[in-house]
Amino acid sequence: MLTEHLSGFIGEDRRRRMDEVLGNRTRYLTAVLKDVYNSHNTSAVIRSCEALGIQDVHIIEKENRYRVNRQVTQGATRWLTLHRYRARERDPTETAIRYLKDAGYRLIGATPDADRVVDDDDLAVPTAVVFGTEIDGLSDQTREALDGTFRIPLYGFSQSLNLSVAAATVLRTLTGTMRARGRDWRLSSEESADLRFAWYRRTIRESDVMVRRFIANMEAGD
Amino acid sequence: MLTEHLSGFIGEDRRRRMDEVLGNRTRYLTAVLKDVYNSHNTSAVIRSCEALGIQDVHIIEKENRYRVNRQVTQGATRWLTLHRYRARERDPTETAIRYLKDAGYRLIGATPDADRVVDDDDLAVPTAVVFGTEIDGLSDQTREALDGTFRIPLYGFSQSLNLSVAAATVLRTLTGTMRARGRDWRLSSEESADLRFAWYRRTIRESDVMVRRFIANMEAGD
């Protein structure tokens, strides 16, 4: 009812566009960035996830604190659910891994020495794809927590891609297969409703004032 | 014979690695970057091409002059054939397009409004994939020269990807299909021999001195 009330403040085209994006959103796949040093890279991955329809991005910080680079994200953070595991927490990596496993995700990560590439099997259950630092790749702690590894097929002297390029390449392949195979990857109607409400609020200027006024009116029996 | 002579100065593992990379090299696909303003982006595309096995990259400059960002290319330029069309030429775009068409390439480019995605048909003949500026995409002049357009399937509010991410995504898909379908995409034995010679020369320190000495010795009947 509150969502309905807010919808009156958003143009029809915009609402329709939001519903279209919602219909293509997924939590079946999620991206996890661990200790990525370069905020530019993190921001580029965030933008790719938004464009590919991936709703959740998990950012595990170590010494470095991630700062959104708005020129690179192009506003993508506004629509996504960013899960941040701060360096000041006791063990942010452990916290993130436990959260994801409890939520039913299978964790996979790219390592150049893996003997397989991503395939259909990686989409049998909800999957979190973990990307490590630009320099060292995945730490031992992360590797041990993974349920599987894969390599990106490369044929040159370079045996790696830029991190944001690697992430987009893998996530593009996986989302493409996911959509083509028609698995149950869409948001539930409840998740959609929650997200729609969040997007409406972010879209409407001073929506908090409106929400508070609406609730106050309801409480006053208006 | 000269190549054979130089090979004596390169370790066996290194020579074998070069042959392996040569066997996966292609000129069937090539990337064309037009007026890309950000040298970081151009460098990232160069690195991706090298890693994916694409030998030729065409760089069309406008006002901006491309400078190699070695931290991003990770040495990839050393192994590639870069074709540069300088801003000081009369019409670098026209020159590049004519060169590619004369060489038998079909030109395709990404535009968000295209009604199809890349598919097998894009690999029926040697193909050059053209990427435009980060801001305006492809110019009218470039669009008119294209033999086909395609869009990258996106599902979010963002209707575009970072340029280096978009390029890698498309080139990864196309090279993957190309390799899987076994079309005649490999270098000819003559092209391989030329490239091997170039790589040997770049690998051996002071190879020019050695090459000159070898030729001088031959001429002296040594």
C-alpha cells in the first residue's frame, strides 16, 4: 500500500522500466570481491553486475577501504544490494563465507591452474563467484572455503585478464546460460516487492518525508 | 635459417611456449578501436586480445594520441601487431576501413539499438569488430562502413558496459565459438614463421646486433 502510494510520484514509463528490470533480476548468481585493491576495478565490476542483472555484490575489505568511483559505476550502486564486510570486523572473510553458505550458495572461484572452465554444472544450485586480488588471486583461506574452481580459457602469453574484465567475462557467460536454460533464477514476488519499494524510495526525492507523512496519516486514521 | 640461428639463444621451454601460443594465434578475428579517449581502456583491450589469442589490434586515433599504459597491458604489446592510424593522417578512419576491407574483413560493431546479438553468422568470414568511443559509441562515418551491427544483451538500468569490459565480453564469445567450431582460423605456416622470427628478435637482447653479425658472416661466406 505504501509502495502504491509512492508509485503515484513516479512516471509510468519509469515504473514500467523498473518492472522490466525487476523481471530480469537475479539472486541466483552473485559476485564476491575479496581484497580488491583498486576501487576502479570494484566499481567496474559493480557496473557490470547491474547491467547483467545481478542484484547482490559482496565486497570483502582488508586493509583497503572500498570507495565508490561514481564515474565508473555510472550510478549502478543505486539499484544494487551491496553487502560490505569491513576490515574493522574481526574476520570479514569468514563472516562473508558463512553468510553466503548459510544462504545456500555454492562458492566457486577462478584460478589459472584449475582443470575445467565454467559450465552448466556451476548453475545446478545458487552460485557465488569469488574474485580475489589483482596480484595474488585467491588467498589460501578463500580457496579452502570454495566448493569448486574453474579457469578462464586463455591462449596467449598473458595468463590472466584485468580483474574487472575477467569478472564480466565469467558473469556474462554464467548469466547467459542461466537465462537460456530457464532455471528458477528470478526473484520471488516478495523479493521483487521489497526491491521495488527500495527503488521507488531512492527514486523519489524526499521519499522519507513522504513515507513518514503517509504513516502518520494512516495512524491518525486519515 | 636466421630464425634457427636465433633459436639457439632462447631456452627450450620458452621456444615451446611460443610455439604453443603461435598454434592458438588468429587473424581471423581482429579488434578495431576508434577514437577511444582513455588510454587505460585501449591498454586493457590490448591485454585481453593478447590473452584471447587475437594477433592484430587496429587503433584509430583522432585528437587523442594513444599511449601504451604498461601497467595495464602487462607487456602484451610486445607480442601483438598493432596497426596505428594516426590523427595527423588525412582521414585515419577511412584509411583503416579501406585497409581492413581490402584484407577481406567483414566489419561489425556494437550498437545498443541493434536487433541481434553476435552469433555464428558473424564468423562466416574473417571479422573485424569495431569499438567506438566511450561516450558517443560509433560515429556515423563508422556506422556507414559497417557490414553489420549487434548488441550486447543487457538486463539492468545500465544499458552499456565499460568499453574494455564490453570488448572482452564480445571477443571472448566470438573466439570461443571460433575455436569450438574449428573453422580455418589459424595463422598460415608463413605467417607463423614471420611471427616466430619477430618474437625471437624481441625476446633476445641485442638481437639486432646478432642478426646483423649473422648476415655479415653469411655475406663474408663464413
